[in-house]
Amino acid sequence: MRRIRPASRTARKRLSALAERELTAGEVRQALATPLSDAERDESLSLIRWFRRRYPTPGERLAYVRRAYRRWSAAEGE
């Protein structure tokens, strides 16, 4: 199994800038007007089915989100 290296500080900054940038109204309209491809829809539905099997109750889903948020917050402070 191949181990994935953590992203460099530069890469994290670039990704953060992309993720945090504000979109224009035109960009939002364009994104919402673009339909998902069949492959994107199938992949999304597959991931939703997996998540719902893995975390079948609302309480389990909420507990997962809380754990994930703590992980993401800790990683942000690195």
C-alpha cells in the first residue's frame, strides 16, 4: 500500500486560498446550471449509500462529524 505524504505548507496555502475564495454571482450561477454527469451522480450516490451504512443513525452521523471536525481543526493548526 502506498503511503500518501502530507501536503507541503505551500500546497496547503494554495488549496486554502482556492477553497476560501469568494465566488462571483456569475460563477455560482454557472456551477448550478451545469448538470452532474452520470459518473458523478453514480459516485455521489455510492458514497451516500456507504456513509449511511457505516453510520446508520443520526447520532452516529453527528458523532462522526464532531470527530472529523476536531481532526480538521487540529490539522489546520499545524
